[in-house]
Amino acid sequence: MFSVITAMKKATMLVIVRNQELLMQSISENKLLAMKDEAGSKLNNEENDCMLDTSYGEESTKELTAKV
């Protein structure tokens, strides 16, 4: 019973950590978009790719496109 509870706690912590990572990525993206909006410019392809790479870590833009 104890090992099951420990395993559940570990799994829960992994989910919490991943959710926090996603939240921080979202905040970073929103800050960048807000700065670009204030400056009155649009994101170019390089900036879009950079945001995708930052958001999705190891997965490349090509891999993400293939999934869609």
C-alpha cells in the first residue's frame, strides 16, 4: 500500500512540474507577443520558429508539423 501511495505522489509531482513548465512557457510567449504588439511589428518566421522550439523543447518544427 505504501509503495502505491509513493508512486501516486511521484506521478502527481511530475504532472505538477510539467504544468508549471507549460505555464511559464505560455507566460514567456505572451510577454513576447505583447512586446511585439506594443512595438507595432509582426513576428517573422525565425521568431515564430524560436517560440515553437522554446515551447516544445526537443521536438522540432518539422516533427510538430508532421503531427498536425
